[in-house]
Amino acid sequence: MTDHPISMPSPELAAKWVHEIYGNTVVIPLQKPTLQVIEHAVRWGADQELEACLCEVSFLHSQALADRVREKRRRQQPSLKEKALKGLANMVERGHLASDLAADLRALLEQVDDE
């Protein structure tokens, strides 16, 4: 989860929020599952804000700009297929794999649906 471009609140800030919500009567330890819920909530909120801003930009007849901003701010992890193709290219470049075999493997990988 650390690949996401949104910075997460510190554990101290998360603890402060929990204390503000539940007060002194309830003590909730900030274990990993609790922190993961907070991370997801922060990311969801940031994504909602980004999409609202991009919607405004696209209304100004600049869908291309909105798409570029979205790509830069919420870059997706490469698919397994993309990783395999890049690794294949690196192996050929370094001389670890014959180019004819690499061409066959590349053709095979291109037939796989990219998910």
C-alpha cells in the first residue's frame, strides 16, 4: 500500500482522531487493521477530491488535461503482463536471452489479456 501517492497520517494523528471520536471512555489500540482502515479512508477521500477537481477541468473542455493529471496523480501499478514484457526486454538488452526466443515469448505474452 505504500506505492500510493497519498501520504498517510502519522500514527499520532490517527490516535488523536480515534480519541476525538470515541472520547476518553473507549481505548482502541491502533493496530495494523485499524491503520489500514484509516489509510483506505484517506485514499478514498483524496480520490474523491481529485475526481471532483478533474470533473471541473473537463467541463472547461480540457479532458486531455484531466486525463494527464489523473495519470500523474494516481499512476496505476503495471500489470503482470507489462512487468513480464519489460523483464523480457531487459534480459535481451543484457544478453541473457537470445532475441529469437525473446520474440517468441513476447508474441506469447501479447496474446495474454492484460488485467
